[in-house]
Amino acid sequence: MTTGHMEHHLSQLATYSSEPLGAGRCRHLAAAIAEFVPEWSVELHHDENGEAVIVIMPEDPDDAIHPTLIVYASASAFHLDEYIGLPMTHPASFCKFLQERLISKTSILKYHLLDGSQDPADVIRNAGKAIAQSPIDVAFLGIGENGHVAFNDPPADFETDEPYIIVSLDHACRGQQVAEGWFENLDAVPKQAVSMSVRQVLKAREILAVVPGPRKAAAIKACFDGPISPMAPSSILRNHPNAVVYLDRQSSALLSPATLSALTASA
């Protein structure tokens, strides 16, 4: 069990009042790609709708015809978590969300989705084998209203080395899914999920988390004002050397001035 006091090892925690949080994350992603693949020229632009577009231009002119296809074609994407017993066709399925919002709109060819309708043991085994062969460069996360990272609700397992595990979803987590409109009522929310483990998340070279809104303020305070503890699962991000958490004024509103000062010192 990992515990601690006010040790803030996050490389950066940035707060924004006017710039959309996604824009900051896109800039960071562009910088990460440039670091991981130094032979590529990476630029961040915005389209006519104001949405961020990352353009990757390899050194090889033969590859420059479709620059954005190259990074996706050579990338592997791994799914963080999925409800057990939920088919991919369900509106709340994260598989459905990723397929519609990401995979179908990009050229990602290698992806490993967690099918909630299949035997969880088989899902965990297959995903675990795949991720063991593909070290993660960048992990994109959120932080739950209960402080969870992926679906590792408190008290989270900080000790298991298994890449994927079966977890039980607590009342706060399930209530969040209802409040966000994914399910009609609490009874409709599955009570278990397959989740990437905490230690597997921490194996990523870079971690980027975007956490907006007032509903996340209490969790942010617990994770960054309090001790590193399984009861505040995302507090473990403070132990990662390259983790960046993007907050807005609402989600950071309860943080103490001392914590804000410490966490933004390197921003």
C-alpha cells in the first residue's frame, strides 16, 4: 500500500480559465509525439471550427502525402475500462464511444477494445497479453468524482501487477454515470467492470489527464491536498515523473493555495 504526505511529483498541473482544456492537452500530445518520434516534424493547427488538429510530417517525402495517417497506422490503442455485461451496442458502452468518437474518425488500425459482453476472464487474458507486447507511450485519463483512475474505485488496488483486473464499482461511481445521462437509474448501472490496473496505468511514459467542472472539485482536493492513498486513487499520479493534470477554475476551486503554488511551479 502506497501512502504519503504532501509530496507533489507531478511534472505539471496547469489551470486554465479561458482556454479549452482540450487545447492544452493537444499541445502536450504534439510535444510527446515529437519526443517519441524525433524524425517527424509535429505541428499543432486549428481547423475552421476551431478544433485542434495535430499534423505530423515525416522526414521521408514519400510519407508526406498523408502525414496524419502515419502516426495512427503505426500506433496501438488500448482501452482503459469497460462495464461487465454491457454489449458494444449499448449507448453507455465505452467500446461504442471509442469506435464512434475516435476509431471511425481516424486511421487507427491497431486497437484493443474490452468487450463487456464476453467472458471477463478471456477479456482480461487477451488484453493483458497484448499490452505486455506494447509498452504505452501516452495514457489519456480522466479522474472520477470519487477520485478513481480508470475504474479503480476506492479503495483502489495499488499492489497488483496484473495489467487488467475485475473491479467493483462503488455507489459514487455508479451515481456519476446516472448523473451524466448514460443510464436511466442506479439499478441499470453494472456493478462490475474490467479495468486497467493502477500499476499498468503508471507504466505509461506520459500521463495526460483532463479534469474539468465543479463536480470533480472534491476529488481533486482529496487527491492533491491529501495523502497518497488507495482511498483517493488518482493521488498515485503524484508518484509519476511525467504526469500532467489539466484543471479549470471550477475543478481546482477547493485546492489549498499551498498546493496550487506547488503544483503550478513548473507550469
